[in-house]
Amino acid sequence: MDTHTLAFDTYDRRLLEALQANARLSNVALAERVHLSPSQCQRRLKRLESAGVIRGYATMLDRRRLGLGVMAFVNVSLEKHGTDPARAFAGGIGEFPQVLECWAVSGDSDYLLRVVSPDLERFSEFLLHELLGLPMVASVRSNILLQRLKETTALPLDQLG
């Protein structure tokens, strides 16, 4: 866990909240929103980027409109535990573009994946022929996501000290 945190003031929080809502704001518009001059805003933005608080900027795509109608969480358990199987799994899972996220977790399984697929047939093929084809994988258990009740990428900045 990263223990290197940056001290934030009200302007930093306002800046980050505005960017979480709309990362395409120009520096001038951003400065107006957070009540700073454009040069002060730019300096703070560069400081937050240099510190790694802002890791990058991305475009959020609608997976359904692109034909990726199935999303699932997949729990993966390895055959054996240890450094070598974990490294091999990490290397293997990186080859699958349909795996959007992969987390090492505690609990009944070893890893939790977020996977997208065009349809259930292709998702099944991925599970049976690709994921279970990795020699270190012992079992998988999947949960197909049925209905989104909440989705956000915005972090709760009001909880910062």
C-alpha cells in the first residue's frame, strides 16, 4: 500500500473534483471553476500530475454501444500457490484484452477479474478455452452482471483530511 500522500487544500480538492466531472475542461475553464488564476491552476495541476495523484486522462467508452454486451466478475483459484504460479498467472492474464482488471484478493479465490465479451457464447469460450487453458488455473467461478445500479470513477474527495 502506498503511504506517500500529498497534502491537499480546498483548491486541490476543487480542482480534482472538477477534473473528475469533466477532464476535458480547458485550463481557463478549470481555473474559473476552482476560483484560481489560470497560471496558479496550471501549477497545481502539474504538481498533482508529478506526484502521481493524477495518473492520466482517459476517454470512457460505452461498451454496450460497441457490442460488448456481457460483463462479468470472474473468481480464479490457482492449482498451487507461491511466487512462480503467481508470476506465471500475471504474465498469462496480461495477454487477454477482454480482462479489464485483475486483482489479487483474499478470501475463497486468489484473483478477481472484470471481463467483457460480446455475448455469452464468446464469454464461455474465453472461460473454457483460454482462462482454464492456463496451466496454473485450477478453477473459475463467474458472476454475470445483470443491471448496473451505480457506476462512477469519481473518488470521494470529501473524505480527505
